[in-house]
Amino acid sequence: MILSSMSYDRLSTNDPDKDYKTIINNTMAFLCERQMTLENNPIKVSIDTIWKQELNVFQDRSDIISKLKRFQTESNFIEISGDNISLTQSGINHCRERQ
């Protein structure tokens, strides 16, 4: 599994595999932090908020979204609905395990 920790990775745009891992790790760290703050209340965050705050080195929003959709399919930890992203119950459980 990509998610070795719930800490933020450094951003790089020269290695597609590293970029994928960075986008996923930073997004999950962001969502987990928010989820743990709100405890049992489900969260829904704009993808643009995460892009601006955590992934701003990446210029191509559509590339970020395609990587997030790939991760959604592979992991079932996130759900993308329109321009928003949220954690599934599996994602919430993952965050709790990593805490």
C-alpha cells in the first residue's frame, strides 16, 4: 500500500510514480487530519482546496483528479463526487489505524 505514514511528502514533478504517491499521501494526510478533528462527522472537501493547500506545485488539475480517481478505484478509501472528495468508511478506518 502506498500509505506508509500519514505525514506529508515532498512534492516533485519529475517522477510520475513519485508524483502519484505524493498526491495520494498528501491528500490522505489532509483528509485524515480533517476527519480526526471532526471525529465522527463525515467530511467533504473541495478538491481545489486540497490542490491549493497541499498540491499547488502540480499545475494540471486534471492530472491530480485522474490520479485521485485511480486511487479511489484501487483502494476504496476515498469517494469523489463532482468537485468534492471524502473518505469512505474504509478510509476513516485507515486513518484511525494510522493515528
